[in-house]
Amino acid sequence: MLDFHTCRPRRKEGLVQRKLGEDAIVYNPETRKTHVLNKTSLLIWNLCTGDFSLEMIEKEIKSHFVVDGDIKKDVEETIASFSTEGLV
């Protein structure tokens, strides 16, 4: 599991991002894979600068969206998915 207080994910260099309305696509030229990000995962993606902990990312999401319940697990799973796909 990721340490929610100290993990500060950073986007991988060389990825191509294009906005599609409220969503976006991210292309990884190394893997030749394209990833579609909805507006929530796009916000998380945009916060992956190395400056924000997972806890800070969670707070940002809560400030942008109406959220019912705990989203800590959702943030962790999204970052883990980004990592698995070579995006962070």
C-alpha cells in the first residue's frame, strides 16, 4: 500500500496529454497505450506533480466535487493504476 501522507506521485516524462471536453487522453509512447481519464482521474493526474501527497490530492478532490463518504481508497487505487500503466 502507498503511504497516504508521504507518497507524492509525479507524472512520467514524455507522455502526451490531450483534453477532450471534461475528460482527457494520455498517450504513453513507450508502451504505445492510450488512456482515457474522466474528470476525476484527470484532476488526480494533474495533481501528480511531485508536490502533492495522496492526502492533499484527496482534499483537492473534495474541494472540487460533492463527495459522499471516504475516497481515500479511490485515490490510492487511481494512483496505483497510474503506476501499473507507467504513467507515474
